[in-house]
Amino acid sequence: MTLYPVSDRFLARLAESHAVATQVQLFLTDGRVIELPHTGGSVTVDRGNAIRRTCSVTVADPTVIPRTPSDQLATYGARLRIARGVSYGDGTQELVPIGVFRLDSVDGNVSEGPATLQGKALECIVADDKFTSPYIATGTVVGAVAAVIQRSIPGADVISLITDTPIGSRTFDIEADPWAGAQEIAAAAGAEVYTNADGVFVIASLPDLLTTDPVWAVEAAEGGVYISGNRAMTSDDVYNGILARGENTADNVPPVQYLAVDNDPNSPTYWSGPFGRRPDFYSSSTLTTLAACQQAANLKLAAARAPNASGDISSLPNPALEPGDVLRVMHEDGSRELHQVASFSVPLDEGGDFPIATISAKEDA
């Protein structure tokens, strides 16, 4: 999880007056690729949702609305590729992909338009392909997650950014959600699984705010991109202990468990401090060893402690962001903080703020 690779010129231009460049491509199932002139829309990215990316695109031309059976056949299963960037004014532009989506709906006035196209990122293909017979996941985290994904999307690219680890067998029942299964398997290694801006499936752990370098500065200063900011603290959904448990009778493995706690006396969520003991629990038959439980508990604890401070920042749009990215923020009063991105919405037009919700924050020295 890091800022999508862009040029230094791109990041500098975001803080300057510039012309926005956007691209929406419709990939129909009959092989045609259509460049869609569009008048607006947005891409929403939220790590709190099982399907991280969704899109809505407004098109003035009503002929994109399927009318005939052949139109419908070409549209069902079609995909959208969306990008946003900057035009440099010298005849060149730099576009950043912001998602690949399955087209789920097209609606609008068939005579006058406009038409609205809506889609979800490719996780939805896996989620919709419910198990019609019992499915057994086994082997390693990366291998098992890739197998679940490629069961629904043969040839799908799956990138692992974690250290692979063995798992116990896990049987999923008929009607179970395969995407939820993939997430459960990834969690055995304290990881997440999602599609990135290129439509590639990624297995990764949430970066640690305390050790990850910021990828972008959002500053209330001359030449900065800061518009406004709010700060909040809450203890809701904050845990200072994770008990990871595994029990796998199918593999004839005895139960194992490990309790990871915040044992730093200088931490505001110290296990034996005034915050109190607030454990959360994770169990899966994929955990068959004490070491596996320990790894899962420690990695999940790092994320569970994180959301004790949050912010809602509004800046000029940066389509290269990813959830988990760390931002250096300077508010109007001069205070500085590091924030970790949770969600944002990228507009497909010139106007509008760029709200960024964060999941954790700390003072920046």
C-alpha cells in the first residue's frame, strides 16, 4: 500500500492551477473498447468495505443504455477502467488509474440522457460466485487466497507483499461467500486482500503508522493542497489485546491460542494502564500452530490499536493515493500530524473538494 507511482512533476502540479484530465474506458464482452465522453462522476475508495472501490460515471449520450438483447449481452459482464490526472498545457498529460470495475448498472432517459453507469471493483466477481459445493482451502495463505480468487477469475493477477505462512485446512459450506473466505484466510497472516487501482489483487498488511514514511504532504501553506481539517479521538473499536485461536479437528490438530497485548507502559492503550483491558478475538481453523496464532495476533493488534485518533481532511484531489498511505498534515494553526488514509472519493470533473478520512493519527515531530 503506497502512493501510485507518479512523477515529481505530477505531485507539484496538484498544488497549482491545472487542467484535469480524466479517462473512462468501457470494455464490452464482445471485445470492443469504447472511450466514454463523460460529464462527471466519482470513484470511492474505502478500506472499511469488503469491496474497496466503487464508481459512478455520468455520460451525456443515452445510446450507452442497452436496448436490444445483443446490447444487453455485450453489457452484462463489461468492465470500466477509469483514470484521472493532469494536463500539463504543453500537449502532454499524466493519467493515474483509479480502478477497474465490473459494470453493474446503466440507467437514464433513453431519449435525452444523461446515463449513469455504476460499477464495483473486481472483488465483487469473487463474492458473487458463491460456493455450490463444500470448498476446502489448504496449503499456505498466499496459495489458498489465490486459489479462491482464480476459481472465479481464471488468470487473475495476485501479488503478495507478505511473508507466506502455512494454514490448516478450512472448509467453506455451500452458499458461503468466497470473498469473505479469502479475507479470512489472509487474516491468518494478519493481512488484507483487495484490488488496487490497476485491478490487480493484492495481499498485504496494513502499514504501521509509526514506522512508515509519509508519501504526500497536505499543508496549509502557500503552495500547499490543504483546504480544511477536523480531528477526533474515540475509543470505539480500539482494542489493546487480541486473542487468536485455532482449532482444526479435520486435520487432527489440538487447539492453540495466543494472547497479544499492548505491553508498552508509555502507550495510551497499555494493557495494564488506565485504558483498561479491552480484548478482541479472532479464531480460524487455518491457525494450527502457536507461531501462527502469535503472528496473527500481533499483526491484528497493530491494526486494532490504530484508530484511537482520526481526521477528516479536505485537500486538492490526488488520485494516486491508496488506503493505508501515510500523510504529513500541517493545519492552519501550524500543528503537524501524521495521518493514515482510510477512505476518499476521487471526482471525475474539475470542481469539488477531496475529502480524506483517516484511521489513525499522531503528532509529527
